[in-house]
Amino acid sequence: MRLRSLLAMPELRLELVTGEDELDRVIRWVVTTDLLDPGRYLSGRELVLSGLVWRTSAADSQVFVRALARAGVSALAAWDAVNGTIPADLAEACARHRVPLFRVPEDVAFATVTEQVVRRLSGARAADLTAVLDRHRRLVAGVTEGAGLGPVLELVGRDLGMRCWVLTPTGRVVAGAGPPDDPARLAREFLTAPRLPHRPAGTDLSLFPVAPDTTARVADWFLACAGDAADWPAERHALVSELTAIVALERARLDDRLSVAGRLTGELVRLVVSGAAADEIVPRLELTGLDASASFAAVSAVSRAASGGPSARLRPGELRTVLREALPGGTPPVVGLLDDEAVALVPAEPGRDIAGELHRTLLALAPGLGGDRLALGVSDVVTAAELRGAVEEARYARRLSAGRGDAVSVVRHDELATHVLLLASVPDDVRHMFKVRLLDPLRAYDEEHKADLLLTLETFLQHSGSWTRCAERLHLHVNSVRYRIQRIEELTGRDLSTLEDRVDFFLALRLS
């Protein structure tokens, strides 16, 4: 019950003296006191009634109201029966400490105020408590009969007058009658809230995660329910807990990883990656619901922990969920898992900027990654017979994106320079050994002597071996650059005056 409800109770005829901006505060209970400092007997959100017996001077008003404010009461309702007024010093103290003050009419007893307010509070709690078991039965029955979440949310709205929606972290509305205002903003609030449930500023909605203990926030669904959860009685919180559990069940039911369609999807991706013949791939495409005569783009995605951090918190199954949610609309894509990599085959017309669409969506999801980094590569648009090459192209692009260090990095096929494509096709262990043999001696020397040999080498190559421009860029004398280059050559046994050795160093630096 909110304070403004007091003004709408004709039997009480309360008048607001100060605190008009605080009328959305909630009343939890009613307490009558005439102690000068009643703080020890208050626990917060009470409507305090007082006849001001404690007041002997203006200074007492400050003591009394300060105690109420510290206890977190919702408001004070008072009347001085002896003097027949509300003292100005009391009104001033309430305004200073932001404690709303109501005047109780002389002919209205405090017992009447208490009775009417408590009746309202108890009635609301009893109504919720009486209906909770029946609602539970009907909610569960609706889902188990396959009716989906729509009828469940309609039931909650009809019984409680509380509208609810189920949304994804991209702002897509899964269920609910009519979209809420600005679902994209609600999704941002859900991803960035320091704790849940959360009430976004300027709204009358509370956001609840569906499966916070088992699912990363960026891969979860969430509930948006009308009302401020901080004001709800325990019974209503219990109902929302039931509702989130039911939504989690429906979400699991719709997850195709364990279904026949999901197994077909995984099998199709494995066939494509293994280089199976077109006559094996085409029937599998059709079984998953895709048109074998259509054009496709391949997407490769991995999740990695930020540099120096623990292992990625986004599990492979959650990465698959995020990728499916982020892929552009239209015909549903095929998304399969290969160890910790998610691979998608996306129906696409030539010229469509799938990479750009993916990047924009995933950037919006980035606050929910919790420090993880997403690296993705997107291939050119190809026919079904060319899917194997498209997947390899997407994987090469993804390896390039992994080295950029951004929270979300998406590389298109046309960003693959010739040498990058060549490096991406080399086995990881060979790439690692090539880089270690050339650069580790310089890295070890830098760590011991703070010589900046690696920086000098990179700058020297960026300026095509120009001593003068390298020196200017590093703010060094040319002789200092010559000395450093000579030291690099001594440590590595290479000759930076030759094109062959310059190319080797350039490629090693691109791998680091």
C-alpha cells in the first residue's frame, strides 16, 4: 500500500502537510508512539501515528523526526490535541529529513486510522495467499498441456492484475500480450543491473532472471513484471518464483539440442566440416528444414576469457544459444557445436551484411559477457556444395578476430589478406613454434633489460626499414635504432637487411 492511497480513503480525511514528492513510498505497518526517540521500536516502512505528547520545545521536533528518518519510516501522521494544530517546527523538521507529514483530523481517532490501514494491508496479503495454490495448479497444468507461456501470463494478469512479459537479452519478446515499452532498453537494464530483481528508473516494471543459478545472464531469458518488487508481500514473490521456474521449463523444452532436429543439426555441421560429399550434405540440409538450392554464409564463433583472466564463463551450449539469438532474422539458421566452437550455416542472399548485423547485436549483449570475449568470423555467401570452403573461410576469419582483443570482434571474409589467409591455414602448433623461435629471444631480453627490442622491430618494419622514420617515430637517435637492430640480429641470427628475414619477422609479429 502506497502513501497516496491514504489520501483516497474518505473515512480518514488525512491532509498532506509536506512530502508530496514521496507519495510513492510503501506502508508496511502502522505504529503509534509518543516517545521522543522511538527508533529502537521501528524497523522501516511504517506509518507512524503520534499525538505529540513528547514535544516540549521546537528542538524536540528535530530529535523525533531525525529518529524516524534513520529508522526508515514511510510517513508521520500527527495531531496536537492540546494545542489543536500541527507545529510549524514539526513541519520544518519533516521537510528537512524528507519524512512525509499528514494531518489527522481532530475527530478521527488514531485507532480508526490503524484499523483502516491494517485492514487494507491484511486484505491484500490474504488475497494473494488464498489464490497462490490454485494459481500454481493452473500454471503448471497450462505448460504441461503444451499451451505455451501466453496463457500462463494471461492467467497471472487476470488473477493479479499484473502484466508480465518474457524477453531475451536481445530484447525479443518471447511471450506476453503486446510488447512492453522499449524492450531493447529493458534488455540493456537486465544485462547491466548490478543485482536482480531490478527496477529500471522511470518504469513501473521489475526484471527477474529465469535461471540465474544455471545460465549466464547473456544466454538467459528474463521476466518483466508490472510493479515494484520491493513493495510486494512474500506471497507475490513466491508466485513470481513459480513463474520463473515454469518459464525455465518452457525454455528447456524449446531447446533443440536434445531433440531429433538438434541432433540432425549437429550431424550436418560435422559432415560439412569433415568434407563430406554434396550428395550427403544436401539431404541433411533438407531434413533440418533448409532449402538446399538456397545460398548460405558460414559463421564460426568462440568465447574466450579476457587476457590474464580465468577460463571463459560462457559454456559452449550457452555460446550456441547466444549465436542463435544474435543471428539475423528470417529462415532459422543451423547452429552446431564442435568442442568449444559454435558453427552456424545461415541462409543468406548475396550482398547481405550478416557480419555487420551480428556485430551490432552482439555489442548490445557485451555487458552480459562478464569479461568474456567473443570472436567470430563470417564467410562469403556460397551454394550448398561450397559449404565446406565457407566454414574454413569463417574459421580463418575467426582466428584473425581472436587476436584483436575487443569484447566482441567480427571479421568478414573480405578482410582476409593473402598472408592472413595463409597463416590461418597453418596448424596451431607450427604457428606457435614459428613465433616462439623468432620472438622469444627478444621478449626475454626486453624483460631483463627493458630494451624495447620488440617495439623497435615492429616500428622498423612498419616504416619499411627506414632508419630515419623509425628513429623519429620512437623519438630516438638514428644510431640508437641501428644499435637495437644489430642486437635483434645477434639474438636471432637473422639479417634485417634481407627481404626474406623481414618477411619472417613480419609474419611472426602478426601471429603474436
